[in-house]
Amino acid sequence: MGSLYRPKLRGFGRSRIWWCKYYVDGRPIRESTGIAGDTETAPAEARRFLKVREGAVATGQPVLPRVDRIRYEELAADLRRYYQTTGKRRMKEAETRLRRLDKFFVGYRVAAISPSTISAFVEGRQKENAANATINRELATLRRMLRLAYKGGKLMRLPVFEMLKERAPREGFFERDQYESVRRRLRPDLQVATMISYTFGWRTQSEVLTLERRHLDLEAGTLR
């Protein structure tokens, strides 16, 4: 049966970080959870960490202490490499979101990224007047990063967090003659962007304006 505790510090009370103790083949293992104890959710998160460790021991899975030393930067590099090799995401668009995540999470140990940590990131972005839809795209990138790490054995547990409520889509349609009237009054480059957005229903800011020449295949007649 494992246990949780916050170690005593010589002359300074107790540590802010929760530690856990569990047994592997009868041998006691003491390990930092990386979870600070000054939040309301910390005890529950620490218990989940301990249960993951005990579950791994019970099923004979290897317990890898290095997992708790992995930092956010390693996971971000893995995701960038994944996007570059698979081509599943336009890198310019991905980099925009990753830079926002980098600004907040660089230096964090992955084990310390908890729901409360992610809430702090969201609050910071909202103070910067970022729209909920924009923050959700960044959270989706973070979630993809964490899931990739989990599959690769670099993360023992996936933090659970909710996406934000977005504004309802605007109602109404841009009739063809209205669209043509507006497009004729734009600069040539904006006429092209508007045509793509109108024809394919793509988002102007995140999908059209991030396009590069390599996304256009003239021989196949496709735009990706």
C-alpha cells in the first residue's frame, strides 16, 4: 500500500511538493510527484500519480523515474518533429500556437503540468484578450503534445482539462453579388485571399493567410 507525504525541510517546515512511497518487489521506492501542495486539487492529483505508479507495478510495467525529469521543451520538440515528418499540420500555423505555449510552459517538468497549471495558462491568455476560440486551438495543440508523449512512454498520466466555450457561429450568408462587390474593391493579394476563403469556407486568419506556395499544386489543381 503506497502513501503520500510532504517531506520536512530542515528549519523551513514542509516541502511544497508531494512525494509518494510505493513498493516494487518488496523494495520501498520514494519519488517526487512534481505536484505542488498549495492548490486545492494537489492532493487528488498526487493520489492519481501514486495510483498510476501502483498500477504499473501491479501489471509488471516498468517504472521509469526519468519520466518525472522530462521537461516541456522535449515534448514540444517531439511535436514539432512529428508535424514536420507527417505533414499533418502546416508548420507556420502550428508554430504560432506552439510559441504561445512555449512562452508559458518552458521550464516546466511535464509531471508538474496539471489541470491547475493549464487553468493558469488560460487565465493569462484571457488577460491578453485572446479569444476563446484562439485559446482552444492552443489547448488542442497542448493536448496533442501530451497524448503523443503518453503514447511514447514519456508521460505516466494525462491531465484532464476542459475546452472553453466559444461564441456561436455568425448567422447569415454573403450573397454572391455582395461578395463580388467587396472583392473588386480590395488589393489584388487580398482578392485572392478572399476568393479562397469564400470558395472553400476556410478561416481567413488561421487557414488562408498562413498558406505558402508549397501548399499549391498546379499540376494536380489542388490547394492543401
